[in-house]
Amino acid sequence: MKQKFNIITSTCVPLPLENVDTDQIIPARFLKATTKEEKFFGENLFRDWRYNADGTLNKDFVLNDPTYGGEILVAGKNFGSGSSREHAAWAIAGYGFRVVISSFFADIHKNNELNNFVLPVVVSETFLAELFDSIKDDPKTLVEVDVPNQMVTNKATGRSEKFEINGYKKYCLMNALDDIDFLLENKDKIEAWESEN
Amino acid sequence: MANTLFDKIWDRHVVQQVEDGPTQLYIDRLYCHEVTSPQAFAGLRARGIKCFRPDHIFCMPDHNTPTHDQDKPIEDPISKTQVDTLAKNAADFGLTHFGMMHPNNGIIHVVGPERGLSLPGMTIVCGDSHTSTQGAMGAVAFGIGTSEVEMVLASQCILQQKPKSMCIRVNGTLGKGVTAKDVALYIMSKVTTSGATGYFVEYMGSAVKSLSMEGRLTLCNLSIEMGARGGFVAPDEVTFEYIKGRDYAPKGEDWDKAVAYWSTLKSGDDAVFDKVVEFDAADIEPMVTYGTNPGMGMGITQHIPALDTVPEAGQASYKKSLDYMGFEAGQSLLGTPVDYVFCGSCTNGRIEDFRAFASIVKGRRKAENVICWLVPGSWMVAEQIKSEGLDVVFAEAGFEIRQPGCSACLAMNDDKIPSGKLSVSTSNRNFEGRQGPGARTILASPLVAAAAAVTGVITDPRILL
């Protein structure tokens, strides 16, 4: 959903697993929709970890633990590997996350998050490990994600880090503009390229 | 000056460099399948716009297609809707569509190369991470999300950050029974599933150059599984020979011109890569995976690595993975009983893969305890299997050939591995539940899969060759 970004301050949902692939974020059997209903995808986020094989709730999974909540998902390194399915980003957005913090994202998924106004924030391994510890100690730990200044802060420890985002994408996020708006304004350049090649 | 082939192809397609932002890149070929395109077409309708360059775009269903009775309507109503939606979108927007049962239908990454639609020097995208397969043609081919599919439909362009370049060189000669699949699984086991993230890979070295086009397609297919955006092999005589005469390939004078241009597509001797990794082909044996990502692979005679060989931050994930598979650290997989064998997918669903499978099962019988699905990657492959008489070999050994599609690779159709069952699969992902909820997957080459199919257990195929 197109929404403007500025400063987000929220508690976090911790998922301290590495290599979380998009098949786990949204299993293939939920990819048969022909519309983009974020609510549907959100309800099936991490479906096979949230529910047991018999359809009952898996109480051990973090999304089912009322201790944790918020607009920020914190995940282990190499988040979103595997399939290019954008449904994974729709599921994350549909569930209500606006930011995902990890020390490393898979390329295609990272773009998919950005294209759906979910901000992937890359932090150092140290920052990530400390953040997991903070959340474990106090589930109410707040994290501030300041998009204009590109700073992420763990409010429990006060540790801050600058995160990368290119100027163009930052402008898009802060103004709720997408890439297609941009491309459609540049048709003359595309036609010029075609006539030269 | 980097002077890599990647730079040459990329630079030629730059429409503009956005200030403090991505590159606007022109795309020569967009493929659409039924799963990742409907929302993109819906986006065009919402904006009230048409496709910018319909003749650059080819559509075909592959993920949902059943592997039997394709001449009848799809039984699953939701799958049917998705497949029908693609046909309607293609018709509404004036795009070429190879529907089910069309002779050109099959898995996109099998069809693109075999019909001569994907050519050297092209930029190729599809809403599918295994678009990297098509890099084997000497093209810059990569997977994209649905928003990006919409970008290409709307403008024939995409906004992308230019990836870094990586050279993976495999020197020497591959041993008996060692295939492109084993090379890829071996590389992944060394560089991990994220080791090439942010990079575009050029595969080089004598072991790579000695691969057939089918082998190169398998190798490039798995580039995404180490995180790379894509991977390619510079085009050479093997490439040109493969393309020549295919339906959409250039003909006559155009062919000569094309080959002259394609022959220039190589990295310079002074090319500088951001990262170079080298391997020795002699170190590679037939591979199997033991965990729940494709980087968790080992030589078939090896033992599953101990927990303390894994960095601490990754130990929880490693343990979760082995628990899911029902394996233990230190264990050998040789002799492990197998329930299902799947040969197919965009990784290993080409004619050479079925020839390899046939070379093992010929004169033997399918093991009683194994259910085996042989799924050609396209109708063209299905026809080749018949014309070469492989169908007879399979039938005599107790195997049947199904109809083409993605099938059990991701179980979006009826071909699901039941919960808890162990499958040896020639596909590309052993993620939890990938082949069906609770299914356990061992990735391997068609030779290893065939050896499992006739012995009923994990078996080193070299003893059967």
C-alpha cells in the first residue's frame, strides 16, 4: 500500500532464524490469487510456522505469542531468499509490518519490499545480535527508524546505526511515489533508446 | 575499466542513470506466467494504460498446469482461474500466449531457449527467480517481482541497481557421473545460499565450457540459489549450434549478422571482477542435499557436517533444518530409503536429463517402494523423449511419463509429496514444505534420482553406470 514514510517508532517481532525463504513467508499454495488482497496474504504470513499440520495454532511461534507485536519485524541474516514471489512482500505488508530489520536481505525480495512500501533496514551483525538480546530482555523494547536521516536506533541500549537507501528510493518512500509513475514520465527517453538500437 | 561481458550487455541497455538512484534498463524479452502476472495486468488496467511493446512479451502457464489430462479443464477451480486469467490478459493486451496443450507450451525457462526466443546479448526478465536459467544463452537474465513485471509491461524498462560482478571458474575435467547439477550444488555448498547476493555471476573455466547447452542451463538456473541475481556463460560455438534453426532464431542473412555480433560477447582478458572464486572439477562428486536450503549439500559419499562446524548465529537454523529432515549430524545418507523420485523442473527437465535418467534405469526395474514422477519441461522435450524411444525404456522399467509443467518442484498443481515422505528431486529447492506441506526433499542430479528410483535408497549412481 502506498504510504508516506518519515519516522517510525515501534516495538518489534523477533524472528532470530537465518535464511528465511519466501516459501516460508508465504507457501506456494497461497499464490493462486489473481488480485492483491493484502489482508488475505497477511493472514497467511508464515502460514506453516503459525499453524500445526492439523490446523491448530502453533503456540510456540512468535506471531502467536501476545508478548510480541509492532510494526517492525526483526529477522536473522539472508531474509527473503529463494522465490521471487512478491506475494511475500504483500503478506508482510498485509500483516501490518512497515519495516523489516536484518543484517542481510536477498536481492529480489528486498526490491519487492521497497515496491510495496515496506522498508528493509540493513544493520550490522552486532546491532542485530544486540537488538535480539534487547527484545528478549524486554519485549517492549522500542526501535526508531528515522527515514529522513537514515538512522535506526535501539531505544533500550541507545545504539544507533546509519542505514543505506538511495536518494531516489528515499524520495519515493517519503512521498508515496512508485517506479511506474517515474517510468511513464520517461517514455521519450525509451523511444530514443529504441531508435538507436 | 571493468570490461566484463556483464558490463557490455548491461551498458548497452541503459536508457538512463537516475540521479542518486537506480539504472533505467531496457528489456528485450519479458516472459509472463500465470502466478506472478495477474496483479501486474490489473495494475495496467487501474492506470488505464496498454502494454508498451507487446511484441517483446511472451506468456505461458506452467506453475499450475496439471501433468495429466491437459486436454480437459483443470479440476482445481482456483488454478483454472489463474490459468484462464493469463489467457485473457494476453488476449486483452495483444500478447503471444502459448496455452496448455499448445506445442510451444512448457516451463518458461525450458521453452525460451529451446524455441530460440532467448538469445545471446539480450536482457531477459520474468516474474520468476529461475529466469537466471536463461543466462546460459549468454544473456543477462534475472527474476523480478510483480511490481517490476508491471514496470516492464508499461514501459519495456525496469529500474535496477547495477549488481557487482563475480567470476566463478571451474577448472579441470568433470569425473564420471558428475553433472552440471552436481557442479552447481557443489558451488553452493561452498559459497552458501547468500554468498553471491548482490552479484551477477559469469561462469568460466574448462569444466564449464565443456558443458552442453542443457548443462549450462542447469548451472545458470541455480545461480539464484546462492543469492546471485543471475549467472551466465559467454556464448560460443556450442551456443550458436544450439540456437541455429530454432523457431524464433534469426535466419539467413540475419543469422550471419547475429553470429558476428554474438561472437564479440565475451569478457576481455583484462576484465576485472569484483569477486573471483575458483574450484577444481576433480573435487566434485555426485551431490545430495541434507538440509532445507540448497546450500546444505555434500558429496554423496560424505557425512552430514557436525553442528559445531556451523557459526553460532546459524546453529539454531541448522538444528531446525536437520530436525525437519529427520537426519542427524554425522550421518551418511547412502542407503536411506526413499519414498518419491521427481525428475523434471526448469533445473533438470530437458532432454539430456531424461537421457541421463534412462541410462541408469535401462534394463532395470523401478523399486517397489518408490513413486516416481517423470515430468518433461515442455512438449518439445516430451516429443524428443518419444522420438528417441526413451518412453519405451521407461515403460519397460516400470516408469511413466507425465505431461509438462513445473509440477512437484513447488507443488502448485496436484503433484504434492505427502507430509513426512522423503523425495529425491532434480528440482532446485529443498525448502520446508516446498514439495507439499511437511514434504522432505533431497536435491540431486537426474543420475542420482534414477539410482534412487531403481534401488529404492540413496545410491551412488557411479556404481550403476
